[in-house]
Amino acid sequence: MSIDLVFKIAAIGILVAVLNQVLVHSGREDMATMVSITGLIIVLLMVVNLVSDLFASVKNIFGLY
């Protein structure tokens, strides 16, 4: 795991937090919720990709089929 992934996740979190606050203060709570959910889905997809790579590595290390 590289530090770049941690920075990407942190950047997404900061961006979502700023957009969320801007939308809440402008009275668009529904859009703020959608932005938060979208940010969460993006980060979860990144993590799922990492977990998939982990399982592939474990499979190759132990020679499982």
C-alpha cells in the first residue's frame, strides 16, 4: 500500500466535507446528502479494489486455485 492512496482518500474526504458545508449553508440539504453518499461510494470502491488485490496476492502466495 502506498501513501498516495491515503492522500487520495483524505483529499476526497476534505472535498466532500467542504462541498457538504457549502450545500448545507445554501439550504440544499438533499444535495449535501447525495454528495456525502457519492464520496463514500467512491472511497469504498477504492478500498474494495485494494481488498481484491490482497486476496489475489494471498491466492498467489499460497498457490490456491
